[in-house]
Amino acid sequence: MAALDGIIQGFAVVLTIKGLAFCFVGVLLGTLVGVLPGIGPAAAISLLLPTTFRTDPASSMIMLAGLYYGVMYGGSTTSILVNIPGEAASVVTCFDGYQMARQGRAGPALGIAALGSFFAGTVGVVGLMFLAPLLASFALLFGAPEYFSLMVMSMTLVTYLSRGSQLKALMMAALGLILGSIGLDAVTAKPRFTYDILVLRDGIGIVPVVMGLFGISEILQNVGATMDREILKSKITHLLPTRKDWQDSAMPIARGSLLGFFLGVLPGLGPVIATFLSYGMEKRLSKHPEKFGTGAIEGVAGPEACNNAVASGNFVPMLSLGIPANAVMAMLLGALAIYGIQPGPLLIKEHPQVFWGLIASMYVGNVMLLILNLPLIPLWVQVLKIPYGILYPVILLFCLIGSYSLNNNIGDVIIMWFFGVFGFLMKKFQFEPAPLVLALVLGPMLEDNLRQSLIISQGNFSIFINRPLSVAFLVVSLSALLFPLLKLRPRLRETTE
Amino acid sequence: MITTDRWTGLFFILFSLYVCFESSRLGVGTFFRPAAGFFPFYSSLLLGLLSLILGFLAFRGKVERAESWTDVGNTVTVSLALLGFALLLTWLGFAITTFLFILFLLRAVERRAWLLSASAALFISAAFYVVFGLWLKAQLPAGILGR
């Protein structure tokens, strides 16, 4: 019943002109970002963040969250129409979505993607509504050692599930921890690695780092490459899927929704891996696996539902434990910290309007996206026709203004530039940025909890293995580190072959 | 493993040694009383160890050729333009810096015609000034125009 009271309270926050307007702007911008290749949700949230400082936290979070799940809707449009995923979570949609479009079935592909996303988004929000408070009350039992082990588990899982080398992902996590320690030491107030540079005294901000690693570096990579975009010229008709399409898609949508939500709850899993798993699962369960890759609607329905459910699932550990599941959630965690809100078990009690407002907004946002998405497809097709050569200077300008407006300080722009170049080099040398971002956010919390635990135990590390929950988290971490040595790490490419 | 892992491994080993040294100057403390340098010291130790493994595997194991470095001319130009924007913003002000930045990208990188580049730069910088400076009231530096 508490959940029901809460959600009513949430609707009271969102069903106001202000709440609806922020939700609308969030999902609309999210869809636009999803449509545009070269800018993902993490960079987009970091761009929008400075504009939210003058409003209340609940409205800001409603808009930023709307942007995240809006991206999942928009990303499918480019995958289906242009064969270029607007963002990474829609890569899988290209396989069958684009083939459907080539066969003149772009309408049903877009339709099933939108309807499947709507269904999954709703399932995800219901799950979030019930699971987050449950997990939060459980997390109240956590002490410093449990939190330390939980964060270690999150980081090792991120490296375990990374697409490239796990060793390199671990290196990036360690680098993130070092970068996270820049600034004044929380206990002794001693400046660490600041070299008398004022902007470093408060630590390296997450926003310019994310803008650099995910926004600038993407553009730096794309300006060197030629981008061929063959946009579908035929008119898109019959957006509503046929009866047969529905029959083929119903179960993949249901499975994708459940799989996506539960994978989204796990720390370290973003939508990309989940969509690959969903596609692999549908292919295995299908009576006609040979049709996958040639325009099978199941190959669009399952992954599209899945990526939206993941987006909802990702909010569970972030809101209830204060542990971000991926770089986007790390960004939202940073946003909450800027608003002066500590995410974690007490969030629901201390800021119910933020928590329940956010959940209620997701119901409203999903309806808005469904209504918006289908009629706006012709507009998105026009947006795709803007040449990349004109588009990227504008995106760069957004990044530059966004980073400057954080503190009206040129130092943040330089940090963004540095991480943009660093991110470009990381891509060239095949290092992944997500573990670095996660460790940068978790680093200071990890350090606090480690130091507290050691002070409690008088320097004895057995405190981490004498407590059952802590040891359980550490066993999972250890397994994530040892599995690759035993060649038990899942290979994403094989799933799709 | 790729060929460049040898050099990135070596780079991160040197970087971690530097951080270890700097952390020990801050004071590492003991396990019972961790000091300011405690956490960065052990984090860099971890990074150093992992980099050592990477370098070792890349030198000893089977490696693939790394991605080629051709076509990075535009990347270098754009990144220098970004740095130029950051360095000139306070002095020249938002309006002029934005105009020059867009003009440079369209003309030098995208090789568009002068007239098109200049008019697009003028339009984009004016639009950004109206939206961010006048409407959202972001405190954009006026630079030499404000004197």
C-alpha cells in the first residue's frame, strides 16, 4: 500500500503544468538525441544538466530521466531507416529493422519498436515501483564494509561485462579511482594532486568528464571517418503492425521486457549487452532462426522492448542503493549530488517527491513517447538529412557552453577537452570509458567506506569477510575476476552469430 | 591484445609510479589510520600491477596489429579548435569566439565555401547568443565587446 500512496503522491508532482512540461521536454530531447548519431544519453544529460540548476530537483530529475528513456525510443528510428544506430543500445535493431525497411516494411518495424518499447517501459516502471523501496529498506542494514564490498562488486561486474579486454577495463577502473581522489581529502582536508589549480580543489567534476569521454571523443572519431547515410526515400505507411506481426512479436516483447528489467537491476549492465542477449535468446527460441538478419520482426520487437526495460531497471540500484549501474546512471547520481540530494536507502523517505515524482513521470513519459513517436517520424527523417559536417560543430558548441556554464569557469572546458582527446585515444587503443566513469563516481564513496571500515576494525581486513553480506558481494566480485581466466566469460559476438 | 598495448602498458606503469610517489609524499598512513595518500597509493599500485600484466602479455603473447593512424588530420584540427575556443573565450568573448570557431570548422575542416561558412557561422553564433545569453541568461563572457 505504501507503493500505492507513493505513486499517487508522484502523480501529484508530475501531473502539473510544470511537471508535464519538464517530462515533455525530456522525452522530446531524448528522442532527438536518440535519432542523432554521434551523441549518446550520457553526453546529452551532461549537456542539459547546467540548464536545470535553477529549478527544483524533482522537475530536473523528471526531465533528465525522460531524456534517458526517450533516447531508447529515438535510437530505433535511425537503426531502422538508415542502418546507423542513433546510440549503442539500438545496434541490434539494425540487423532486422533495416532489412524490414528495405522490404518496404519500415512502418511495422517502427510501429512494433514503439509499441514494444511502451509495453516494456511500463513493465519496467512497475518493477521499479515495487523493487526499489524493497531494496532500499534492505540496504538500511548495510554498514561501511557492506557498502565497500557492494561497490567493489559493481566495478568488477562492469569490467567483467565490458565488451573489450577485461584487463584493460580493470585498468580504467583503477585510473578512475585515482582520478576520483583528486581534490581535498574528505578527512584531513589536505589537497591531493591539485597543483594549486583552483578548478581541481573540489575534485574532477563528473559532467565535463562525461561530456569529454562520450561527447567530444565520439565527434573527434567521426570527423576522421566518412559517414555514408542512405536514407530511405520511400514513404513510410502502415505504422500499425498486422495481426501476424503482433502474434510474432507478443512473446519476444514480453520476454525482452522481463529480461531487460532484471538485467538492468544488476550493477554494471547497460542496455547494449542486454539487447544482444535478447536478440540471441529470440534467435534460439525461434522456429525459424534462419530468418533472423533478413527482416524478422521478432529481432526488432525483443531487443527494442529489452533496451527500454533496462533503462527502467537501471534506476533501481541507483535510487535505492546509490550505486550507478552504468555511465548514464553515474551522471544522474552526480546530478542528484549537485542538487544536494544523497541517493541511497534514505532517498525515498527524505525526498519522496523526487523518488515518486520520477516514477510517476516514467508512466506519463512512456505515454507521451508513444503518442509523440509515431507521428513525428517524418520530422526525425528530416533531421537525419542535416549533413554531419553542419551538425557536429553545433554539438561541439553545446558541449563547450554546457561545460562552461557549470561554474562559469574555463577550467571545466579544459577538463572536458582533455577527456575528449583522452577518450579518442582510449578508443584507438581499445580501452573502454564506462569503468573509468563509474570508478570516478564511486571512488570517493569507496574510499570513505574503506577508511571507516578499517578504523572500526582497527586495521583488520577480516571485517570484510566476517560479515555475511559483505562476503557474498566479494565472492561475486572474485568470480567476475576469475571466470575470464577459466574462459567462462560470455562472448557477445557469438550470441549474434 | 594489440601491438600498442606494449606502449600503453609502459605508459600506465610510469604513470602509476608517479602517483605512488606523489601519494607517499602526502602520507600513506597505516591500515588502522589511513592518511590522505592511502587510497590513491593503493589504487595506483593496482593500476601499476595491471599495466605490468598488460605489457607482459603484449610483449610475450600473440598480438594483433593496432588500428591505423591515417585520417587523424581532421581530428587533430578539431581538437586544436576546441582548445583554441577555451583559451580565447574569456578574452574575445562568447559571440566572437563562437563565430570564429564555427567559421574555422566549416571552412578549414569541412571545406565549405567562404560565403556559406561565414553566413552559417553568423547565424549559429547569433542563435546561440539569443538562446543561451538572452533567454536562458547564462553568464557568457562578453570579452572585448563588453569593454
